[in-house]
Amino acid sequence: MTRFQRIAGIGLGILFSANLVFHIMILLGVIDYSIVWGGRLKTRTEMLQFETVSLVLNAIFLMIVCVRMNWIHLRIPRIVLTIVFWLMAGIFLLNTLGNLVSLNSLETIIFTPLTAVSTVFCVVLAMSKNQKSPSV
């Protein structure tokens, strides 16, 4: 694994972990939900639904990163991890574009660069030929 691949994996691990904490704080009401989802959430029920999806996806993304980095040892075929990282890259690219048109300028300023970096990191890990992987 190259140094840049390690940076990408560690970076994504940190970003997904921080994102989980962030979305939990939104669910708990510590952070106002108007700064996420493009500022388009209107009710607490909408927030609960969308934030639950965010938590589940971020937990799955974190687990996938942990498997690719060999922090968690699961026998997942390499091709599956590669496809998942390409899908994640696509999701983060679309998220970056969505952040650019957010109704909340704070979301645009803070989250656009984070999702852009996440896109790049996912591409790096999708292209990774990790020979030490426990994957099949």
C-alpha cells in the first residue's frame, strides 16, 4: 500500500468517524438540522428520517474503509470493495455538487471541500491494489 493510499484510508476513517459524531449531535438537537441536507428539511420527522440514513451510510462507509485498510478482517472479495469505493466516489461527487447549490452557505463553505476530498480518497482506494488484504 502506498503512502497516499494510507493517507486516503486514514483520512476517510477520520472523516467518517467525525461525520458519525456530527450526525448524532444533529439527532440529539445539539446542532441545528437546518445546516444539513441543503437546508431543505422542514420538520423534525424529516430530520429523523434523513439523519438515520446518514448514520447508517456513514457507518457502512467506515466499515468498508476499515476492511480495505485491514483494520477489520472480513473476507470480502477485492472486486466488491473496488466497486463499493467507486460507488462511494460517485455518491461523494454528487454530494459535492449538491453542497455547491445548498441553501445554507455554511454547508457550502464547510462541506463542499470535505466531500470533494472524500471523492478523491475513495477514488484512490478504489484504484488500490492492496496485496496484503485478507479479501479473496
